[in-house]
Amino acid sequence: MKDFDFEFRQGKTADPSDDYPYNTHNFDWPHRVVAKQGNTPVAQLSWKPRTGEISDVFVEKPLRRQGLATEMFKRAHHFSSQFEGVVSPRHSEHRTEEGDAWAKAVGGDLPERTPHTRQFNNLWNE
């Protein structure tokens, strides 16, 4: 993953262009790993810090199936282990078909799937 930089963020919105320092003090906001290519956000994994439930995984279409989501998942697990009270990401029961295939590939606790449909196609331009 040498072509990408990874950042950890927390915040109220899914807008990765908002710059703010990562902190673990407000657990009502999602925690994120954002992958950037240069200065451009290209992927994001979000999880709920109180429960660990993954609330969203997004990778720009041309970059899918190259291991980027899996790398963010690994980094989120490692990162969450560094802070008391931050629950490691775990798969949600609400998964798209693509999300279900990815969850099975990376492993971990896999609750029974409740079919889910993505509400938007581009995370950066909801």
C-alpha cells in the first residue's frame, strides 16, 4: 500500500475533507480510517466506537479489489487496540452483497446478514 497515505479521524460527518485532529473523547461520532492518494481521499472505513460496528466501507471504483479496504480494516484494528474504550471494528449485520463478500474474505465475527442497499454511490459527494 505504498501509493496511499492513511489517516485516522473522528467526526460528525462522512466528509473526509474536514481536517481535525483525531481524538477519542467523543464516542458519539464515528471513527474512521481514510486512505488518500496524494491529497485526494479515495477510500474510507467507518466504525462506531462504542460498539465497534462497521457503519461504512467505501473505495473509489477504479481502486476496488486491490486490498485497500482490507488494509484499512487491519489498520483500524491495530489503531483501536492502542486506546482504552475504542472497540475494534466488527462487521455489521447490515451489509450489501459486496460488503458481505468482503467481510467473509477478511474474516472475523460475522453476524447473519440483513440485506442492505447503499444509499449513495459516491461517499465524497453525498
